[in-house]
Amino acid sequence: MSINSYTKDKILTIRLLDERLMDESQLKRIYTDMMALLDKSTEQQVVLDFSKVQFMSSAMLGKLVQIHKKCKEYKVKLKLCGISPEIYEVFKITRLHKLFDIAADEASARKAFSKRGLFG
């Protein structure tokens, strides 16, 4: 299994377990597993934890964009966390850091869900 997940405080956390996300069949399996979790989950907040990931191919970025679109469709708030500085650079180069809400770690991502704006 390339991912594991759990729900706590109405937040679904999906943790990627592989250090390298490279192989197309591996990426397809991860994507399929994540989409299945999103399809069956009733949670409105999701954290994708990349803390174990050291390297990922550009194809994985495409899969993340697809997941982001699915979350929008389901009206689910998505946050990424635990992204290494090297991978974050790729997010910056591709401007995906503007698309995704990225937190330093899982605790920060969870805490950000509970923050409210000035009027909320």
C-alpha cells in the first residue's frame, strides 16, 4: 500500500508512504486509491501528507491537479503538508504553490482548517 489514511476531528488525512513517486503504474495506483477515499469520505477537509516523499515525478503533479479539481467538485477543502524544500521548489517553478494550500506539517494544516477570518 502506497498510502494510508485516517479520520480525526472531521479531517481526512491521507499519508503518502513512498519516498519516491516515479513509476507510472505506482502513480496510477496512488491516484486511484486517493480518488476512492475521496469518493467514499464524507469529510469536508482533507490533508495530503508528503512528509515521507523525497522525490516525485512531474506526472505526480498532474495527478495532484486532478485531485484538486475533484476536491473542488465535492466542495472539499484540500491542504498539502510535509513537502520537502526540493519538491516545494518544483511547486514554485510550476506556480502550483499558488493553486495548493501548503502547510509545513500535518499539525499546521489541521490548525489552519480551524482558523476563521475576521468576520467568521
